[in-house]
Amino acid sequence: MARKASTGSLKAAFTDHLQETHQQVARLEQIGESLGISLIGKVCKAMQRLIEEGKEVIQEDGDGLVLDAALIAAAQRVEHYEISAYGSVCALAERLGHADAVTMLQETLDEESAADEKLNTISLEEILPEGPCDESDEPDELDESDEPDESDDSDEEDDEEEGEEPEDSRQEGVPVPAQKKRPLAKTK
């Protein structure tokens, strides 16, 4: 994934997390030794599939930033799976009274959460351009056909009856989209 990434920060995030993964494996081996069991070697089919999805993204061609977004999405699916797994096993180890294992598992869980957050930051600050969903943008103006009919003063009273704010309490200059009622779905 690091080789496919187009931005330096994403390459570094993937490379750094790979090094953390090696440390995490060593921690699992240490926990297993202390408990007299093997924690390494069992194949997880769900994780295998997530890794396959990541490999599929790596094989794609296209715009660097678009591929970076896809790489981040694939990596975050893995991170979320790992966060879930480590959170569960950490809770189990705590319940069983394995304090040393809890400490090491929590360290791994924290690393996975930090990796996920770093990918979020890279995605939002570098990969995804600011677009129409940017909160600082002004809302689009409504065309005249979408504006409510202001000739009927009963609309304001209806709004108050339904628990909505009256029109005069809304921010001045901010257009209010017309509310269109949708028919309820019929049930059988």
C-alpha cells in the first residue's frame, strides 16, 4: 500500500504502521508464552478477505488522490476489524485477570486506533478536496419554484403548531428549503 500511495504522508503512515504491526506480533507471541499457548498462526478468513480487497485496490490504475482515498478506505476496514478484535480480547483478558496481557493488548489497541485516526486526518486534510459539503460554503439559493408561497400567513401558525420554529426566528439571509411531504410507504 505504501508503494501505491501518491502522497508522502500516506506512504509514511503505511510504512510506520507496518513497523508497529511487527511489534504487535511480538507482543502476541509474548502474551502466548506467558499463558503457555500459541496466539499466532490461526488464519482469519474475514481478515484474509479484507486484505484481498486492499490488494485489489493496489492493482487499480487511476488518479493518485482517488487511489489514495480507496487505499485509505481499504486500510480503515482492516483497522476497524483489528480495533474490534483487540477491544474484545482486551476485555476478555481483563475479565480473566491477565493484567500483563491487558497492558500489552491495550497498547496494540491504542496503536490501531491511532493508525485509524491518522488515516482520517490524512484523508480529510490532504486527500479529499474541499467541496460543496464544506460547512463554510454558503447554501445554494433556491429557485423561485422551490420557495414557499408567502401569501398565506397560516403557514407560520402551522409551523408553530407542529413544533417548528416560526420563519421569523430563522437566521436572516439564509434560505430555507421548502418542505416536501412524502407519502408513507404502504404496508401489507
